Amino acid sequence: MIQKILIGLFSGILIGMFVTSIFVSKETSLINLFLTKITATSIITGLFCSIYGYFSKSKLQVFIISIIIGIIVFYLKYLLTGHHFDPVTMGAFVGAMLGGILAVVRKLTSSLRVYRRLQRLRKKGFYN
């Protein structure tokens, strides 16, 4: 679970910094990109999406629920702070990116697990 949460937090940081870099001026430093409302909200969204991704078994469901989580978190940020960027669109975008990353990570780990099991069976003499 810790690994999944770390993936969600790291992905939230990267996506938040990417989205923030679109809206701020070009001379902004890296630390200022990290310390913005959008990045903080993306980190929170990544945390919630990764927790849900740990408990869910379906990649499509993780993707769709991540979009909904993103919309809810960004809209709550809009209600609390009054940050005037479109919260629904930005939340859906960040949620879709996080859901896609979590779905890809789940697919890669399951494929790797099947490949390792197949290699173990071949080493024992099966399929010869």
C-alpha cells in the first residue's frame, strides 16, 4: 500500500507542477511551482486516487473514479480558496492523468508478476 501511495504522491507532484507551469509566467522557479495551490491539490488528489487504486481491482474503475475524485477535490479547493481557474475541467484532467498512471502501473506489475511465474515454471521443467 505504501508503494501505491508513493506512486500517487509522486505523480500528483509531477502533474501539479506541469499544470501549474501552464498558468504561471516563464521566470518562475522550480520551488515556486511546487508551492502553489494547484500542485497541493494535485498531491491530495494523487493521495486519494492511490488509496482507491489500492483497494480496487479494476483498471477502468480506477480511471473513472480518479476523474470523479479529481473533480471533487478541485471543486472543494475552489469553494475553500476561491481559486478562479475552472475546477471541474482541471480536476477531470488531473484525475484522468492520475487514473491513467495508476492503471498503467497496475497493468505493468500484473504482467511482470505473470512473466516471473512463467519463468519460474520453465526453470522447473514445465513447457519442455
